[in-house]
Amino acid sequence: MSFRPLSAASCLLFVPGHRPDRFDKAAAASPEGIIIDLEDSVPQSEKDAARRAASDYAARAAQSADAPAVYVRINPLGTRAALDDLAALADGLLAPTGLFLAKVESPRDIEIVRAHDIAVRPLLVAIETARGIADAAQIAAALGAGDALGFGGADLAADLGAAFEWEALFSSRAALVRAAATARVAVFDVPHLDFADATGLRAETLRVRAMGFTGKLAIHPAQVAPILNAFQPSEAEIERAERVIASLDAAGGGAAQLDGKMIDLPVAVAARRIVARAERRK
């Protein structure tokens, strides 16, 4: 399976690693990719079985050109389960499309994983603690093209002693977006935990998109389509973006006027981003 940059995705769906009966259903619901979880959702007694199931499924998916990307969330470094995850990577027994690193607090975490992983694959690095937020810029700088940051809002709220609410976590979200933008990597928002709240999911997804997030994680198949739709530019946004690009091109790259407003290079950058995102969804 070829390298798939995380910047090309808007939604990845979690599925518990000890429930292989759900893998195919998750893949069918999430065309951009699934994350097989070996961490929080898997009981300690089932870590080994979950790792084997993830390995088997990733191997099968790698043989299919039509399969969605298969990411695996390994256990936090420093735990015994993480040692087993790293051993499986080093031995080539675990070979997914990409890796999700939980509770990253230092660029050193990324270096350790890359030292044990024999393949070059995209990393989705979750920032879930106050220490991680403090070092988010350094962590993002250690990532490469195709990698991404992830916002672990629930764990962060617990670490901060804050409410898991929009206002309480706004500054942390903003810090993560700035770090990702500086490093030119993608950034995914935390899942909306109430999977029955479709209205709240859409509102939150539109909010994080407006902040600069490039995607949002999901924990239920029903969340995937609303997230993808929220990140898809509207026809009006696409039409205006195309007009902005055409106006600036006609002006030779300098400032121009459109609908009575001045537009210049920064506006063109945003417009080209909208057009590129629309093209990826075709």
C-alpha cells in the first residue's frame, strides 16, 4: 500500500482492536481510513489479541487497492504494552498504513517510534496533556510531510482539571492549530463523544474547520458522513474561490477588486486551499 498523506483525509474512524468483527464495517463506513485502537478501548487482558487482529487486518488491507487506509493507535510509550507494539513494528509483524501515537509529550517519542519502525509511514501524533500542549510546536516540528497532529481533548481536560467544553479548551485547540500550521502538517480534532448528537457534531465540526483544523476523528460510523460533509466546501464557497483566483490571475498576481472588496495574495492562498479540498472529494 502506497504512502497516504494525512493532509488528504478529513475523517478517520476509531474501532476497538479487540473487536475484529467490526473492522470491515468500520472500513465500509469510513472511506478515508480507520484507526484500529490498541490503547484506551482495549482491556489489558486483550492487548495481545488486539495486536494480532490489527496485524492480520492491516496485512489483508495492504493487498487491496480499494481498501481504506488502516492506522493503528499503539499504546503510550513507557508502558509494557507499548514495548510489545514496538517489537511488532520492528519485526515487521505490525505493518499498517500509518500509526497513531497516543499521549505524546516530546519530540523524543517520535524519534523512538521511528527508530523501531522499519517502514516510512505517516504518523498521527496526539497531544493529550498540558505538557504536550506546552511543547506542541517542538513536537510538530519533528513531524514530516504527510504527518499530522491530533487533539486529545478529553484527556487534556482531565489533566488540566478543566471542563470538556468548547470555551475551556479553545486556547488549547488554537495552540495546536498554530503548531500544525507552523510545521505545515495536518491537524485533527478530538471526536465528538455524544455520537447520537448529530446537530452538535456538525456545529462543532464547522467550528474547528473555521479555526484551521483539517479533519476530525470519529468514534461511530454514523459520524463519518457528517464530518466529511462539514469539511467539504459548499458550492458557493467553491464558486467564490474560483472567482478570486481568476481575478488575481487577471491582475497578474497583484491586488485586485472583487465584489467591491480588495483581494490579494493571502486571500488567494485561502481560495486555492478551498479549490484543492473540493478537488480531493471528487
